[in-house]
Amino acid sequence: MGWTRERIGDILVNAGLITQKELENALLAQKKSGKPIGRILIENSRVSEDQIAHALARQKNLPVVDLNEYNINVHAVASIPETVAKRHMVIPIDYKDGYLVLAMSNPLDVHAVDDLRVITGYDIKPVVSTETAINNAINQYLKGSVEDVVATVAAQIKEVEEKEEKRIQKEDSPVVKIVDSIIVQAISKEASDIHIEPQADDVKIRYRIDGVLYDIMSIPKNLQSNVISRFKIMSDINIAEHRIPQDGRCSLKVEEKDVDFRVATLPTAFGESVNLRILDKSKALLELKDLGLLPDSLERFKSFYTKPYGTLIVTGPTGSGKSTTLYATLNILNSSAKKIITIEDPIEYQLPGVLQAQVNTATGLTFGRGLRSIVRCDPDIIMIGEIRDLETARIAIESALTGHLVLSSLHTNDAAGALTRLTEMGIEPFLISSSVSCVMAQRLVRKLCNECKEEYEPSVELLKASRVPFNEGEKIKLWQSKGCKRCHNTGFKGRVGIYEVMLMNMDIEKLCITKSSSDEMKEAAIRGGMKTLWEDGVEKVKKGITSLEEVLRVVV
């Protein structure tokens, strides 16, 4: 690649950025200090870092890259250690055409290019950026990163497993640093789960962000037992037991914030896997309006929880936010005038003023046995984490009939399906129709990133195929994801619920008693004013909250 013989000082003078006199003064200062001419001019506030970068780029005939806007390849960044990056003030940012793209503050530094060629094994393609931008990128991508820690630790750990298991319990252990890095990175990316998954040749680390799993990195196989043992020690799980699944909990202070984790291990073909559910305590204090309930659905739901008795059933698959909805409802109902008792498995969040009991099958405390005891404790409101069997369902129904407000969850695909599910469990239909006041089905969809979402006009064919209601000739505007740095190029940031709120009425009660199908009960609920999951999702699409593809993904 050719470059101009014009000196950087002359480039700045010819561009009108400094005067000839200022250049001469800077040259005199350079003879005394030995600093680069550009650094002297920056320190004297004659030019900016960005102007020097463009002058160097012109001198060397190289492109200038704004690292704040560039989509940096984390795998490229991880190809060198932090010490090398800071010594030469460079950072690898991408791979292109078999070259390693290297952002440099001084593209004239041939020693840096030679060093990086040897360290990485790649030919180097330099680009120019400012020293400040490169330093910020080093701190963001290399300082304390999981990859950097793993590379260091992998070279250190050569001792036998017995000695290492003792060593990893120390707070300054290298394995502790790996685990801490994995957790800190997950919190910074706002992940809800961390998955540690042993493979044949390595251990895969994945984060669930906004409901979707992402491969983050892999760690060497020889670190597997040590890393997993560390997670088990943190969670007070037996590290000597590898044959059966185990559960635990732990609390950590991460970046001055208290974070709770629910931990589960599972023996697999290649070793124990570990899953950590990150429990955000702020979600326990959410209000219903924060969950995404549209005004009409919120009003329908409000008509239930203002009653003194009855049963609310929240339905949906695992991970659809049922517990969050139940907690948000309890937050509204919680007052000194009412006694609230819950039976949960597990207790995800501690609610002030609420008596919460944890299911423990080892001691015989099941949902059914716990619920029988709760009823004898004179509660006003009872929350059951999940109706799993006939005994629990029967006590819940009977509690509602005797003047209690009962809240629980059930695994069904839609609201009407909850009534047929209770019948299949063995509950008499007339008891269901008399006690169940409201069933709310829900799903979680990813919200479009407000920084990069785009409006578009869908085709008539797409609207018809997707069953989006529209009038002939009507121009409908929808929104779609694009991707930016704020949302990690996914196009989505955060999640919101879509709901269908079914209130019991006489038509549904009659269909329930005659053991009619869930489809017939759903049609009756729609006639009674229920908005379906699909309709609620489409309305959120039209409002620019989520995308049509996202609603199709979770509903259809």
C-alpha cells in the first residue's frame, strides 16, 4: 500500500489546521522531548485527536475508522492480550480477506505491525483511529474479559483435580476469576440465564437475552470440572455428587447491586451442565401497567382482582412471565388489612409483608400439604405457584368457594384451555364454573430497539398470510428490527407481554358444565369481549412495540 512523502506537519499546515509558526514551535519542542509531533500539537490544543488521525491516514493512505460506530468482531479482539494492545496502543477489530484488521493510533509504528503478525499468525491490515477511542475499546473488550482470563488460566492449570478443587475455593483462585467474569458479563448484557454446557471437546457458555439463546464463548475442556465445581460451591451444592440433578441458590454483589441466582445442575453425556437463572429483584416490584397490558385488557383484569374471592389462573409455557404477573398482582393487593400467604417452588422473589412457603418434597411439604395448612392460617389471599395435580387443584377451588382470593398458574396454550385442563384433572365442571373468575393467558415477545427500529409498509399478501386485519385500500405501517450497538445488533431490547384476559360469564359457565371443547369456550369468550393473544400482539405491532415476525414466533 503506497503512502505520501508529505510530512504530517506539512499536511496540517496545508489543510489550514495550524500555521507555519505553530509547526516550527512544535518541531523545537519535539527536539527537546522526543515526542511525536502530533502528540505535541494535541497537548498544546492546536489540533484534535481526530484531525491527527485523518492526517496520519492521509500520510499512509489508510482509512480512518470510528470505533464507536464500528461493529467490532470480539473474536478478533481476543486474538491478543491486553498488555500487548496497550503497549502498542492498537486493537484488532475484524477479519477481512484473510487479514487481521488492526486499528492503530500510530500507523507508522512498523514494530507494532511486526509484533502483531508474529503473535496472531495473520498478515495485518492497518486502519487509523484515535488513541482515546482505542484505549476505550481496550478497556471495554479486553480488560478483564472472560476470553483473556481463560487464556491465562488455561496455561496455568496443570495440577491434578483433587488439588485444584481445594484451590478453587479461595477467592483469588484463577477459576474464581473465570466464573466471576462469566457472571459480570451476563449481568452487563442483561441476560436472564447463563448456560454452562459441556461438549465433547470444550465447554460452551451461552446467555439467554430477551428470551433467545446466544453462544458467547467456549472454555477449554481441562477447565470443565473446576469451573462447574466453583458454581456448585457458590450455590451450596454437593461438589462430590455428579450422578443426580441438584438445585441451589446464591446471592452475589455485582457492580454494587445485589443479584440472586437460582442454580440447577444436570448430569449429561459429557459432564454436568449448570444453568443459572438471574433473578432481577426489581421485577418483583413491577406494576401491572409495566408488563404490557393494554388499557382494555387491564380494565378487564382489574374487574377480577377487586373482588373479595374467586380464582385467577395465569397460563402459558415455561418462561412466559407467569410468576412476574402473579407477583405484580400481589403487589397491588398487598396491604396491612389483608393476610397473604404463598406456596411456591421455588420462591423467586421475597415480597415484603407476604408469608411465603417453599415446597420441599424431601420433608413432605408438597403443594397439596402446604395448601391445606395455609387454609387453616386464616389468609385473605392465597397464591399457589403452580397447580400440578388433582389435590392442589381441588383445595384451590374449594378455597375460592369459601371466600378466599386464590391466584395460581397452569400450563396450557390459551385461556380457555385452562378450564378443560382442570376438568381433565378430575375437578367437577360445576365447581370450576362457580369458582374460576378469570383466566389470563400470556406470552413474552421481544421489544423492538427504539434506537434502530424502522417503519415499513407491508404487502397485501403478507397481511393476508399473517391474518392482520385491514381494509381494502388502507395503508398500514408496521415496524421491523434493524440492529445497532445498543441492542447488540439483534434489533430488540427488552421484552413485553401479550395477553388474553378471559372473564367468566354465563355462556362460558354453561359450556364448562356441559364439558364443551376449549374452542367453543374461546369463541364465547371472544363474544364476551376477550382480545386473543394474536389480536393483542398485532395491536402491539401496529404501535411499533414489537415486530410481526416476533408475534408469529411466539403465538403461531
